[in-house]
Amino acid sequence: MMNSKGSLFLDLLPTELLVGILERLPYEDLLSCKAVCRRLYTLVKECTSLQYTAQLAITGMEDNPRNTLSKSDKLIRLKDYRRIWDNLAAEDATFYKQHVPIRDGPAWELTGGVLSQNVGSRAIEFKQLPSRLRGIEEKTWKVEFGFDIRDFTADPGQDLLVVVQAMRKKECRVRFLSMSTGQRHREARHETVSFERRTISRPSTHEIRVNGPYVGVLVKEIHTAAGWCHLSVWDWRTAEEVYSVTHRYWSFCFFQDCFLLLAEFTPPEVQSQGSLVVVDLANTDAPPRRLDLLPCLAGATSIYNMELLCEPGSRWAPPSGQNPPFHVSREDRLIVLLVHVTDDRLAEDYALTFSMLASKLASYVDKSSAEKVNIPWCDWGTDTCRATESAFFWEGIWPCCVYGTKHVVQEDNHVVIYDFNPHAIREQLLPGPSPNGNVEVVTLRSQLEEQLFEGDIITTLPFRKIKTNLAISEIDSVMLSEDTIVIVEDEREKFRIASL
């Protein structure tokens, strides 16, 4: 708006008021404001609080208002945090390194900066990994139980431990416990929920996911052509079952606050394409949306396993006992789908990785009409995904290799991080100083080389490839958290931990 003298109306606003308005804008709108006039450009570029907002978006972080550090101090720490992540390949890259023995137990995982593993079958040891930049101290504790543990997951933000109890009958019993004490969680109305498995004669595996009030448990029979699977989702505070289905869903994750994303498995004897299925937990009576994962498989090619990875949940928050200045953003998440494909004629197996941002996937689901239940690959896959062939085959062990918008992998005997944060990609492509040679931005389209499908798989989702100086053996695996890279050395029976 122009005043009578022809100057911008913005010039009449006090700087403090204008900054207060700009602080409430998302990062993309701040960038747009820089192009409006010289005053806004200068404010966005030089104001500490607005720089902090911009750096949060570029780093994939979110401010913690409970932390009392000044915006200036938070900005210094945030820039250090970003600099370290982008310079992991430098010879002088420094880590807090330690080794932790792998205990003799059936399960382990890395969630929310806590490394958890069974000690025998009736105890779990927790190790909170440190972060100097975010003020998180190292802490170790153990809880014991009066029953055998089959599997578990943890949500440190809610002090929640979800345990699948080992049973000698068809009942699958799930317990909602406190990570701190091992007793019933104080917010859980009932400690135990259960459902019945089809049989106890066949081995099975479990996937357990948490997102705020929701806990999902997927039980999968393995080594069976029928591929029997059962998924139940509860509100763990009330023990109410909000969703239950028995179908060939071989993996799942929580997709935004109230949505499930399920990988639909097709047995080898049925020639078909894999699908991603979206279920609205707030309206489970509505028909699920089905997104065709791929064009039809070619010849004797078949999908024989799929795994969905997305951590942490969109409702995650830091534990009340911690007070970091910032934490991983809840604005967006990377969803990674690992697919194993076999070509029966050549007797060869292939590991494929499909990476997608939750925000982009949600936009396609939202834009499609309610009547359009099936969404073909050509409508969403090319622009929403990045498909690559991987040299790594997972063996049914939960791979905690995705966190926020980052995916950690092993390439050429070194740890490499793929970061799909669009704000960081955009910022690195801007004109300016010479880019970091250890960080490569990939924006060109790519095509899967193997002719496993009737149509070409061409994808375009941009990403940053961050190299590190961390060596890793081909037989080892790697996990990722907010401040930590953990290399799992199975043969040496130890975790090699590198904390920022």
C-alpha cells in the first residue's frame, strides 16, 4: 500500500512491530518478503531472530520455546550444528566416539537419541547418547521385567516403552510401560492389550511404531506363500483399538498425524505391482487410498519383501527432562521404502530404494478426489520420489537408518547421508561462496538401470549427498539419530558410536 507521499506503507511501521510480524512467517514466506523491498530484504538478512528462523528451516530443525537461551546463542549453536553435519568428510571432523557391546538379546534399536537393547530376554538397557551442542548428557539405565520379551520399541519423548511379550500360545500381548521404571505407564489406563495370531507353528516378525497417542503393531508370518499379516493400532492411553486389519500389508508407518501408510505385499505367484495404501485413522470407514507403487513388473520379476521407514513420528517431541535449544522439525518427514525384487529367469535379486517426502505425498492424496481411490504411478511417482538401486540387503532386522529428512547408507566402504530437506537444497543452489566439495546437490532426473518393470522408472526428487570420513565394512549396517551415527559391527559384537 502507498501513502500520500508515494513511499511504502511498510516504512511507517516500527522495526520491532515489523520483526514481530515476520517472525511468525514460515521460511518460504520470509524468502518472498526479501524480494518486496530493500527494508524487508535488510531485515530478513540481518535480524538475528529472522536469521534463526531461516537457519532452523535449512537445518531441518524446530525451536524449543522452553529453552531460555537467547536467539543469538541459539543461532550460534545451530550454525555449528549445521557446519558439523555438512563437513563430516573433513580430515579434522571430530566426533565423541565410543564402543558399546551388543548384548545377548533378541532386539535392539535407536530411537530419539536413545540406543536400546535387550539384556537377555527379561531386561532392556537404555543408553541416552550425548550432544554437546544441544546440551544433552549421556545416561545409561536398565529395567527388568517378570516376563520374556519378544520385541519392543521406545518413544523417549513420552517415556513410553511398547513391549511385545513372548507367549507360547496364539495370543499376541502388547504392554504399555514406562522407559524409566519398566512399570505400567502412568498415562496408560490399561497396561496390556492383545489380539490372536493365526497360528504358533510358523515363525513371525513384528513391526512396532509410535506416533503420539497411536501405537501400531504388525505381525508377519515369514516363509509362507500366503503371507499372513495382521495390523492393530491402539490409542495407548485408553487401550482403544482404532484400526485392525488382516491383509498382505508387510510394512507400515504413521504418515502425518492421523494417517497410516502401508506397503501392500504381493506374493510371488501373483503377477502384480506393489502399492502404498493410505488409511485415515480419524475416518476408518472411508475407503483407503491406493497409490500404485510401480508400473507393472516385467516378465518373471516379482516383489518379495518391502519395508517402510519414517522416524520420528510427526507428533514427536523431546523428553520433558531434556531442554535442547532446538530439535528435529515436525514440518516434514522423509519416507523411505525398501523393496526387494527378484528376477526368476536370471535368479538375481535387486534392492531398490524409493525416497519421498511426506509433504509431497500428502499433497497428491489431498488433491485427488475422494472417488479416486486408486492413484496410478504416473500421477504421483515421478515428481514425488527418488528411486535408486542399493547394494545393501537387509535381513529382517529393523534398520534405524532414517531420521527427519536424512537417510544414512553405506557406499564404497564409507558412511554417506542423503538429505532431502528442500530448504537446504534451495539454499545451497543460491549464488554465493564456493560450495562445500563434500556435499553434492542432485537435481537431475534419474532412471533405474535394471529393466525390472514394463515401464521406465524415472524420478526427480532433489537431494543432497553428504560424504563422511567414517569407514564401514560391507557386512556392517548403520543407524542415524538427531546427533549420532551408529555403526553396527555384528561380527565384532559392538556398536561404534559417533556423536556430534
